Amino acid sequence: MQLQLALQAALAYNGSRSLIFITSMTNAIDRAISEFDSLSDMARQLGVSYQVIQDWRKRNIVPAEHCPVVERLTAGKIRCEELNSTIDWTYLRGTEQTAAA
């Protein structure tokens, strides 16, 4: 919560778009965690340790290989695009549909 407040204050100060991105990533990871019974439950269902999830929160990004699983386990409430914007998810989603056809 302190990080989010600091980022919002910095955003108000200089209007940097990168700070908006960081805040939204933090919110996405926290929102994903809230879809599970606990952080430990999320870690168990993803087959990773509690510390791994904490690291994702710290780095504000979920590794690409875990994003589709989080999206599926949250019934699409938290999308891959929110968890890791370094991947061209639109392209990957399109190739998945093409391969299935």
C-alpha cells in the first residue's frame, strides 16, 4: 500500500506514464492474489513457492509461462496482458486460434 501511495504521489508530481504502468501491474498481481484463498493457495495452485509470488509482487511482473495459468485460474478476471506486458499476447492469442482452426 505504501508503494502504491508513493507512486501516486510521484505521478501527481511529474505525470510520468511509466508510473501508471507500475501501479497497474502491482494492482493486477494483488488482484490476482485476491482471487485465491490466500497467497499460499495461489502459490500451491501454480506449483511455486510463497516466496516466488512475493518476488513477482516486488518486481511487478509475472513470468510469461505463469500468466496463462493465472488467467485460467482466475476465470479470465486477470488477463495475461495485465500481468506481463513484455509479451505480445494479442499475437499469441491470434496464433492459438489459427492453430485450432
